[in-house]
Amino acid sequence: MQRLARGALITIEIFLLSSLILATRCANYQEVFVAGNIYFTDADCYARMTRVRMCSEHPGLIVRHHEFENYPDGTTPHTTAPLDYLILALSILLQPLTTHAIDLAGALISPLFALPGGWFLWWWSRRMKFRYRWVLLILYAISPILVQGTELGRPDHQSLSMLLVTIAICAEWTLCREAGDTPATTLSRWSIAAGIAWGLAIWVSAYEPLILFLFLILFMLVSPRHRHLFKARQNSWISFAAILAIAGLIERRLPSLSILDSTAIFKNWARTIGELAHVSPANVIWLRWSGYLLLFVPVLVLMGSIKIKSMIKSVSMSRQETPAFILFLLVATYGLTIWQARWAYFFVLIFALTLPALLEPIKSRSAVWIAFTLSILPILRDWDERLWPNDAEVARLVEQRKEGMELHELAISLRSSGIHPFLAPWWLSPSIAYWSGQPGVAGSSHEGISGIAASSRFFFSDDWRKAREILENHKIQSVFVYNAERVAQNSSIILNSKPTGHELCFLLERTPTQVQPFLIFSAQNGTAKLYRFVNNL
């Protein structure tokens, strides 16, 4: 009877957690499924899906070069093969259900990564016997930034990286906690799991996971408490090296470091990217991501059994302690999030992992749950605004859907068996390239910053001769013209120049009759205009 009751409780817990994870990740379904088509949430997602389509058309292809952006030079992307083929594998499973299997797989893949991530955390926190493990699980399920990283319609490598980093950090925590009183075979399994997870995470993205891994290794080297773990993890090193060797053989290229570009154009462009923005420590967005308990982390650390001096000197570890390397990673990712907002995914993830251990010294369960419920009020307020938006937000969402449909309509008019390159504002180029099957000058990746600059110079130019040179140099046949004010504003930031109102983006959108004859007005709808470039005039 007890076993039956326990099984029922486990089933209910997993069902409730899974429902909460999927409900939050799929809350944006109205923006993804529109009028029978699937629209992705970010420009980068369309670039990823173009890669998946290439792999579908040429099975076994490893995409090492993007010809569909920064045309005609293309780019050497930072994206790698694992996510391409995971999406493709899912699309094969979905083929009996839909005629748009690749699109549907791209829309579903990130929520499907969040789901096993939640299941793993449920199992791991139960194994670790955390008294307040549901604090971790609820925050994982509802934190807006964690939801954003794994939401519906966002086939981005961040979702897979988050899953793998979660497993890696939990494996490291288990190794650190159980090193003294666990059979060697069990520790070996955790060591292998950590090595595989870190290796796969770095294969998927040699940026955040790589830096987190280097921070971890550095801490182990300088901390006497953890140095013995560094020396005793041969299985972890072997599995880690094996994964990286496989990645090297498959990818056959070194990771791109262009994210560290320091040119003026790149810095200006980065100012327009939300994930690359600085996040002030005083910004209330921290509370919307994590809740009020974030403010009390220093107090919780002092209240707990963690004493920094003893942690540095001692080799053994109490089962109730939070490993020092977890706190180190928490502080490090906090600082990195201040530098670049994209680190918030990992900061909040580590914060959620840390909370049950930090709350462990508080014996009153009711006090903890009252405090936690009150602490997530900023998160709930964020969800209130998402689920029941005000009139202005509703109007924006309606306009966004309309623009997506109308841009899609113009883009598919370019479909052809031949190559007909186009020029468009950079943030629209990946979606147009995906829908049309044609290459664009611009793109949304930092590797194609030269194409982004060329697109901005064209639309911001007031000299027809220079504009024509850009079209000729990039072998353009079509030009997409979008909202002039938005294009001018964005281009002015990238080029660090003030708009005058006489730029080509205004002329092309508002006065087609005054456009030079080498650009022939071809089509339009409420969102954009399409011009054909005739080079022989």
C-alpha cells in the first residue's frame, strides 16, 4: 500500500511539474501559430531552421558555411551540428502528423528540452533529499528568463545548452557532496556524466558553457578543498576528451570568437541586441527573473552552515552545505549578466539550483513557503502582464502577427530554382531567406557584421551612386523596403550618424515615383515594398 501511494504521489508530482513547464513555455502559442503558418520568435531561429532544411535536403551534411547570409561572401557560423540534427530527427517523428514537420519540430524543440530538464531536476533534487526542492522546481518552471530560453518557437542553441549545463553542474555538485561516503562505481558514473555533459555543452556552444567549465576548473585548482576531486576524476576527463574529439572530427573547424569583436560597427550593432545589453544591478528586471529572495542570498549564506574559511581548508563536506564552487559560479554569472544579458539564463538557473540548500537551515517549512510565495510576486506580475496584456501590448502583438504574415507573403514570391540575392533590413533577412530560399546580404549573426553594415549603409545613404555600388558589389536582384523610421533609427545607431529624413529608406518607402530607374517597383502590402534591381540601366 505504501509503495502504491508513493507511486501515485510521484506520478502526480511529475504531472504537475510537466504541466507547469509546458504551460509557461507554450504561453506564446498565438504568436507562433498564425493563420496556418509557424513563425519563430527571433531572427536567429530562422537561420537555424535554414540549416535544418539544408540538412534535410542533404542527409549527413555538416553545415560549416552559411551562403544564405552576408552574400556573396557568406559566414563561418558559431552554430554546430547537434541541434540541427535533433530538430531534424524530431521532424521525422512528426511527419505522420503534419505537412510542416520541420517547422513544427523547430517550434517544439526548446519546450521539449525544458521538459527533461525539469524531470532531471525533480529526480536529482529528490535524490539529494532537499527539504525545499519544490522551490527549485517552481522557479525553474516559471522564471520568465528561463522560459524565454526554452519557449515555443525558439529553436536556439541556448535551450540545449541550458539542459546540458544543468546536468553538468548537478553532476559536479553530487561528486563534491558524496566523494567521501559513496561507492566508487557510483562516483564513476557521476564523473562520466559530468564529462559527457560538459563536452556536449561546449560542442553545442563554445561560449557560455566553455567559460563556466573554465571557471569550475580554475576554482578546483586554487581550492585545496576541491583539488583532490580535480586529480581523481580520470573518467570525467576521458569522457570529456572523447566528446570533444568526436566534435572536432565532425565539425572540422575551430569555434568562432567573433563575439569578442571590438570594431566600432560591431559595438554599435551590439547596442541594438537585447542579449548583448548591459544589465544594471539596480534594474528591477533581476526581481522579475528571480524574485525577492535574490536580495537575501548574502543573508542566507551567512545563516547556513557554509563558512568560507573552513570550506577552503577542509576536504570533507557536510551533506547540507552548498559547494563553494556553486556560489563562485553564482557570483561569476551575476557579474557576467551585468556585462551581457544573455548570461541571465545561466545565472537564474544556478540561483534556482542553489536556493534549496541555502534555505535548508530554516526549519520552519511554513515560514519558507510564505517567504517564497511572497518573493515570486514580481515573477507573477510579469506573467500577469503577459497573459492579460494591456491595450497597447495587444495592439503591438496584433501588428506583429500582421507584419509576419505580410512579409511572408512577399518573401515567397522570390522562390525560384535559381539564385536571386536580396537586400533587406538585417533583422528581417533571416526570415526572408528561410521563406524565399534565397540568400541575403544581411543576417542576424555577429559573424556577418559586414553584411549588416552594408545593408545599413544602403538604407541610410542619400547618394544613389553609392547605393547602386552596394547593390552591384553584392549582386543583388531584389530589395525589401520596411518601415522607414525603424530602419533609419537602427541604421543610425549602427553607423553612428543622425538621420536627416532624406535617406533612401524614406524615399523607397514613401515616394516610389522618385526612385531611380535601376530600382523597379515590383510589389507591396501593408508591411513592406519589393523592388527589383536592374543593373543594365
